[in-house]
Amino acid sequence: MYQYTDFDRQFVRSRAAQYRDQLQRHLTGRLSDDDFKPLRLQNGWYLQRYAPMLRVAIPYGEVSSDQLRALATIARIYDQPKPEIYQTASLAQAKLGTSHLATGCTHFTTRQNAQFNWIPLDRSADVMDLLASVDMHGIQTSGNCIRNITSDERAGIAVDEIADPRPFCEILRQWSTLHPEFAFLPRKFKIAVSGAHEDRAATAWHDVGLQVLRNPEGAVGFKVLVGGGMGRTPLIARTIRAFLPWEQILNYLEALVRVYNRWGRRDNIYKARIKILVKAEGQRFTDEVEAEYQQILTQDGAPNTITQAELDRVTASFVPPALLAQQPGRAHSLADQPDVTAAEQLDYARWLQQNVAAHKNPSLRIVTLSLKRLRQAPGDASAEQLEQAAKLADQFSAGEARVSHDQNLLLPWVCSQQLPALWHAARASGFGRANIRLLSDMIACPGGDFCALANARSIPIAEAITERYQDMDELHDLGEIDLHISGCINSCGHHHSGHIGILGVDKDGQECYQVSLGGSDGSRLSGAPTPGKIVGPSFVATEVPDVIEALLETYRLQRLSAESFVDTLRRVGLDPFKQSANRVRRSLAAEQG
């Protein structure tokens, strides 16, 4: 993991002290709500439906066990609403028939951030101090600026890796933090970096996607994609540079963001993202970026060129843990694991298949801890669960974990000999469910239970589907399926890229849900990135689980041997699935009529 320097640490702690002063002035009436708003947003503090929400950056997904414990402390002590606020929220939820207002927990997002939904504003400065004590913060997790830099959760350890992207992610983080020219862009700006052949960072769905590659001479560089995004207008990023030498990446991004800052729309929030500019201008956008880049190189002296010395300095933070360097390599098999009983063989084999991946070091494995369980929102972790995850990271992964885009935690440094012990420990603490990439490993945003922007609730839909699909035999028979749920068109749950996508919409004041099929994030399972297609009219909440069941039954009837859901869908087309979804609507209407 990257190790904070004295400068980094002083900077973050000074920022926390500045925020404490700003908060105090606000609470005593010397800063109005309007004056305080940009200050809190610049530190990750939103005002949501019932209470403040804090978003904490976890750059490129790396988190230490000490940081997990700090998040646990925040969850336990500070993520506790004032009684009158919680009572108001609970009454509002009771009118809807259910309540999903979990407190005392962290929510891990699809962009490798951590969020808290209940911290009272008058305690927020204490939280900022606690975060700073473990080298964490909420800087630029909000606002029209360059947001948290994300990457593949297997960065630096993947067997298909071309080059470790983490040093470049860290350099990008340092360059973009408080960049004076890019603090007030037309709209938020998200960068994702992938260093492997398989794009596990969904780079084509970002404002800028950077894919590490090597040219025919073996030199490392970047393929630069621009103009991707979800929301109201889902668009796939297009390539504007097939190969850019790594040392020029900051100069090129400087040119690219300058062009966006100059020409991006500020008159319409729905047309302000760079994807709209790229779509509207086409080649003209690329030409202007190239002209700006050439000016930076020739007239400005290429001030942001990355030197080999700087890359080496940052890379030194990303060496494998020393305690693992001498681990002997040994092939792992079920037969030589005395700690796994005969009755446990099937469960253990499924866990190895779904939750354990190969590692760049043959004696190590990558293990995913599932955060998807019944009666808990996808991506949520209680204070106790965070402490258990920290304990597992210390015991089995050199004190390091990762946050995945699928809202799970990952242990990157697990010795193969310790897999049985880790499996037992993970099951005991609730992280051992062998459902990674299966239907119940769904993505969901907090939705209308918390978010003021949401049209509908996501968490009850996720819970209803999870409750219906608890049988592990059935889940494994269905195979790998990406199910993504968003509470509104802002797409925080990435519904556009789901094999099955569910979008909450408002229909004459009623919560309803559109279902789409065939989306892809660009991963191995999903194929080329593409948005899903809507299968029909929207459904009310009670219909959605039946619709999902009908879609899956259609898949069972149509699939060929060992054919995945998405492959069957692409082979037979949408029509059989549309018909099954619409039959649910007619059947339920007949029952009610």
C-alpha cells in the first residue's frame, strides 16, 4: 500500500483542522448554510433525505486493517442519528410498509468509497480528525472536480496484468487533489485505470478510462478512452489515443480536462458531463485536446512529465509484503486439506470456485469476502463486521484489504496453505458465502431509503430478490449473473451495465421499476461494454421478484449446456424474455381483477 509521507499526513490533518474551524463558525451562525455548503461538500459531507451523509475516499480500493478499524469506530460511535431524526425517518418508512434504515454501519460503493448515512453534523469534525489519524479523508468525494481515482481491485496481483496501475493511480491522485484549475469543472469527473488484459475497472463507463498496454517495442503506455458514463444518457467511452507514453499521462490529462473545462456546458446540469461534449463534437473534441497537448509539450515545457525517479519513488510503496516473500509454493487441492471434513467438501469447493482467484505469485491466492447476505443491504458492513474483516486481513493478508466495484472486500495476500483456515474464519464471521458473481452478489445503491435524489427504494428490492434466491444449489445452477439496482437515473447502482438491470422510477407518485437486460461492464464474463435494453413497461415493487423469476426461468428453458445467462440472452434475443416479463404483469392483473 501507498505510505503517506510527512507532507501527505500534515496536509490531511491540516484540512481536518480547517474543517473544524469552518464547522464551528457555521454552528455559531457566522457561516450561513449557503456559505458552508461548498466547504462541507469539498470534504465529502452531503445533506441527504434524513441526515448528513459522509463519503470517504478509498483511492484505487486499497484499505489497511487499521483503516477498517477506524471505519468501524465511526460506525459504532458516530453513525448514530439523533432520536428525533430517526423517529421521523422511521415514521416515513412505516407509511411505505417496511423499514431499511440501518444505522451503525459503513456502505461500500461501486466507486471504491465508504459512506455513512447518520452522522450528526455537529460531530462531523471529530470524524474528520479520526479519519486523518489513519491517513483517510473525504476530499474531492463530492463537487465538480476530479473524484476518487479507481482501479481494478486485483491491481498489482492479477495473473493477466500488463503492468501494476497503482503507482500511476497514486500519481494521478496527487496531481488531481486540489488542482487549482480543475476545482470547479462543469460537472463531476471520474477516472478509472486498468492494468490488466481483462477490464475489471469498467474503464469504458468513465469520463476517462486509462488502460495500460505495451507497444510492439515493449514500452508501457496508456490507451486513453473518453466520454463514457451512465445516468440519463448511457454512453461508452471512445478511444482518442491508442498509445500514450506513460511519462506523458499527466500532460495529456491536463490538456483533456482543460478542453472540457473550457467547453463543457454549465447551463444544463443534465448535459454538463464530458460524455455530452464528446458526443456533440466528435473529432473536433479530439483535435482540440491534441492541439492543447502539443502546446503543453512545446510552449509550456511539459511541466507535468513524470520522471523515472518519481515513478520509482511511488512504486516503492507497492512492493509485496516482506513477510510473504519467503512463502514456499505448494499446489493446493481438496485431498490434502485435513481441516475440511467430508461433509464440508461441496461448500468448500464452491467457495474455492467463486471466491478464490489465482495470484501473480503462485503460492498466494486472492480471496473475496462476500458482503452480500440476507437482511443487510448490498455493500453494507456493521462495526462488528468491519472489525472482523480487519482481523481477517491481519491474520491472512498482511493487514491489507481491497474494496471491489461489486461492493465486496477482497484479501490480496492469502497463502494457499491457509485457505481452509480462512474459509472457516470467513464463514464464522459471515463473509464466507460462495456467491461471488452469482445472482445474490448484486450491486445496489442506498436508494430512496437514504438518498434525496432517488425516485424509488433499492434496498427492499435487493432484499426481496435475495430472500427468494437463498438456495446455493439453485444459485450455482443459474451461474454467473450481474444484477444491478439503481434507485434513480443517476445510476449509482450501475443498472445500465447489469446483465439484469433494475431502475427505480416515479410513476404518478408511485415507486416503480424498469427492468433492462444485456448490459455489460466490459469484464471477461460480460464481454464488450454496452448498456442494457429495457424489456417493457415499469413494474411495481411487488412485481419485481416475480419478473426476475420469470426471466430466469426463460433462461433455464432456452439455455444450451453450460451456457451463461448473458450468452443465452445474446443468442436468442430479447423477445422471449420480454414475453415472460409481460406475462407476469398480465397474471398478477388477472389475480387482482
